[in-house]
Amino acid sequence: MANYPHQPYGQPPYGHQQQHPQNYQQPYGQPGYGAWGAGVQQEHVEQGAERLAFLRKVYGLFAGSIGVSAVGAMIALYAGADASQIAWGGVRVPPLVALVASSPLITFFVAIGIVIGASAVRKVRGLNVAALFGMAFLLGIIFAPSLFVAQLYASTGETLSASPIRDAFILSTLMFGGLTGYVVVSKRDFSFLGSALTMGLFVILGAALLNLFLQSNVLGLAIASVGVLLFGGYVLFDTWRILRTDDRDAVGGAMRLYLDFLNLFLYLLRIFGSRR
């Protein structure tokens, strides 16, 4: 029997040429070699483009809803103002502002009903965008009395800020942008905020409803201060949901961001517009 030398471990037998596969598979994520690596890279590019398009839609709808809400508020503040026969303390009041402000309790529940109704159809194509902008327009009208009163008190020099509407809008924009940037940069998981924010929302709604009867300035300022913190938390939570989860509900995301911004603005306006 012929004695063959021992073959080193892992080497092919002498006389046999190692066959190399023709279609070599490139390691994961490396460009340029193999169909698999190229396919994965292409899939990542397509997912990134889809994600970017989704974010553009969300923030485009959000910006549009802010603009529509501003239009609704302007209509309430200026439509028929010159011909109005309604006056508070010798100051002529626009008809829509007087109508909304005449029944605060009804207005409170109407606003909640509008938000619930718009949220219910946020996934119905063809209706969801109209519901978002319709909600924004009506809420602009509903909260126009807050703008009117804040500017009225500011004109007499009785408020903490000389221009409460301007200052509330600037600060709410800076807060919203800063918190959004923090979510993007930190990449933290803010899912833990969900239950605490929901509980806080019910508490603040109950306190606001109670203050409709008490009409307490001290309680109103306390609610506003807590509300700024609460909706700052909602900006973190809702932005995290949009950026870090697989949720693709663009209208729902824009709706949540709009309500976060609106509440931030209104609570800051309550603080800046409070009487000295």
C-alpha cells in the first residue's frame, strides 16, 4: 500500500484543484461584489427615500395646519369687527369672538368633539386631510377669544409681556424645534413617557373644566405652567413615534404635532398674557 503524506488540515487533496464559485457572495453591506450585497444596499436606499418622503409629508401637513388655523383665527378676529354692535367694557368685539366666548363650557366640549372626530377619520383616504385642515380651521376660530383678550390687556400695559401673542409664538416655535432636534440627535427611546403623559392629560383637562366654573387666575396660571411641561413631553413622545417607529400614518402624525404645538402656544399665551 502506498504511503501518502498527511494532508494539512483544510487543504484539498494533492492533485485536485480547488474550485472557486463563480458567483462569489460579498459580505453584508459591502458594495460592488455580488448580487446579495447590491440588493441589500438598494433596499436600504429605497427605505431611506420612503422614510424621507413620509417625514416631508408629515411636517408639510403640520405646517399647513398651523397656517390654516391662523387663517381661522384671523377671520374670527376681523370678520365684521368694524360693524359689530357688541362691546365689552367699551371695546367693540368681533361677532365670532363674542359668539365663541359667550358659552365657554359648550366651546370646551365642542373643541374636544372636533379633535375626536378628526382623529377618528385620520386613516380614511380622501377624508383625513380635509378633516385635519377642517379641525385646524375650527380650532383657530374657537381659540380666537384668547388672542383677543391677550392683545386687549396688552394694549393697556397690564400683561407680563408687551406683545404676548408674538412672544408666545416665538417661544413655542423655539421649544418645538429644540425638542424635535433633541429627539433627532439623542436617538433615545421615549416610549416610557406614554402612560405618564396620558394620565397628565386627563388631569389637566379636569382642572381646566373645573376652572371654567371657578374662574381662578392662580389656578389658571398653575394649569398653564403644567401644560407647558406636559405638551413639551408630548412633543418628545410624538416626534419619537414619527422618527423611530414603523408608524406610517402621516395625517395622524401631523395631527398630533399640530395639537402639541397649539397647546404649547396657548399655555404660553396664558402665561405671557396674564395680568400683573
